[in-house]
Amino acid sequence: MQAEKTKITRLLKTARGQLEGILRMVEEDRYCVEIAQQLMATEAILNRANKEILTAHLKTCVKNAESDEEREQKIDELVSMLGKIMK
């Protein structure tokens, strides 16, 4: 997962930088809509990072499972996690 790891790390560091900027905006009492826009941009970056992580999981962990039972368990785990966030 080296290539993905580099991309994910870059995305997360970007999101961290944006969060630090948002904190400064809040401390400076900046306009609410500007803060909300930055929060939405940060959420988009985090969603991209999560997509990369889940794609890597499917392409490696699920694909390389040693048995059908292990593969099913990994798929069920993913479906369960997605079910929690889609409520």
C-alpha cells in the first residue's frame, strides 16, 4: 500500500492544515459562511482519504483473503461499518 500510503498521508496532512486554519478563523470571529465553506472543503478531503483507504482494503485485504470465510468476514465488517455511517 506504499503508493496509497503516500497519497493518504498527503491528504490527511492537508486536512490537518485546513483544520488548523479553521480554528484560527473561529478564534478570529470570521464570517460563519467562510468557516462553513472551509469545513466542507476539509470534509471532502477526509472523504477522499477514506475512499483511498477503503479501496486499498478491498484490493488487498479482501482480495487476498485466504478463504471464502475470511473474505466474507472482511466484507461483512465493511458493510457493518458503512451501515453505521449511513444512518
